[in-house]
Amino acid sequence: MIVDFHTHCFPDQLAERVIPQLAECANSQAFLNGTISDLLKSMSESGVDYSVMLQIATKPSQNHTVNTWAIERDEPGIIAFGSVHVLGENWEEELERLAAEGIKGIKLHPEYQGVYVDDDVMLPLYEKISELGLYLAFHAGADIGIPPPVHSSPEHFHNVIDALPRDHTILAHMGGWKRWDEVEKFLVGSHLLFDSSFSYNFMPHEQMRRIIVDHGADKILMGSDSPWDSQEEAIKAIRSLELSEEEEEAVLGGNACRILNLKERK
């Protein structure tokens, strides 16, 4: 099976307004319109069996609303993660609600949320996520649409690596967008998982392959960052890296199926 571990969608009316704004801010283009229906169409065309849809609480006030939308998702092949903002007073009860509703993980975006990964305020959050057995997906590294400073560099993650949920923490963009030398210095060989999203066209392909092999292909998850990149191209990127057949199958979906306990869709 093929699993895209990094996608984003919005409610239809919100997507119509937000996607053009985000595209302009990042001086980029969207490959999809940001709706779930468009993602499902892309999955069908690209041969993707499951997509992990990552929500982001960009403000403390959004904790409840983004999670309600995630919990309500029942589209076939869509696995919704929730999100919390650590500066929101209700983040602990929101995590408990997500776990009780069967949500498998949450997404944090330190650049949008404006909190450093290694800030002491984050430590109780990491502890609670570990206690609940949730997966923790991070944006990692620079963000194409947000000016410095970077709140999620490889060194930031390294500083709190023992506090992060072991074998349950996923760093997007091959461990740190446009910080891949630092990824190799601080993070390769650790317990952290990386996803491959939005990286292939921005880094040396040999470095991408080297990180996968040195870190361990069993800790790499294919991701597209849809709608900001094509699912089809994200799959082609992994297949172009001349990994072994076993490594390629693991990255494209085997690892995601293992950690999320996914079964063949009927």
C-alpha cells in the first residue's frame, strides 16, 4: 500500500479563501484546491491508499474547532490528526478528547505557533502526548512562507530529544527544511521519524538518499505536503532514489501501515 503521511485540507468554504492567501504568502502555487474531495481525487489518480491529513491550531483559540473537524472526518482513506496550541488553556483536555475519539496523532507547527521546540513550556505537552500514546508530527526547519527566526531547527529538536515521544515523533521535510546538513549532524540515527515532504526539489538527491539509508529506511515516511506538492511526484521522487526494493516499499507505505496499524482498503 502507498500512504501519504503529510497532507493538508480545509473545510470547502475556508479552502476557497485560504489557499490563494497561503500561495501568495509563500510565492508558490497549490497543486490542489485544498478540499478533501480534491485530495481524494488525487489519491485515486496517484494510487495512494491512505492520506494522513494534518491540522494546525495556529492560534490558542483554535484548539477545539480544528479538533472537532478532525474528529468528524469519516471519508475513506483519510486519517485525520488533530492539533493543539500549547498557549491555549485547554490543550490537555483537547489531547484527552482526541485520544478518546480514536485520533492517532497531532500536528504542531512551531513556525505558525511561534513557540520554540525546546522551550520549557513544551515539556508538559510532550509528556502528556507520550502518556496518551499519540503520534506527534512536527513541521521541521524553515517555512517557505514565514520569515526567520526558525523555531524548529534540528538543533532545537536535539536539545529536547529525550523528552519527545520515543518512536512516536515525526519530523516533516526530511528532519528540517533547508537545514539538512544540521539534520545529518544532530538527528540522523536518533529515534525520530522523518517524512519526505516538500524536500526532493530543494535538496541534493544524493543527500536525501544518504539520510534515508543512514537514518534507517524504517524511520522514513513518504509525504507530499499536498496541496503544496503533487502526490504523484512525491511517489516518483522516492522511486528515483535507487533504494533497495525493501527500503522503497517501507518508505512508500510499509512504515506508515505498521505504525498506524492500517489494513488493505476494500
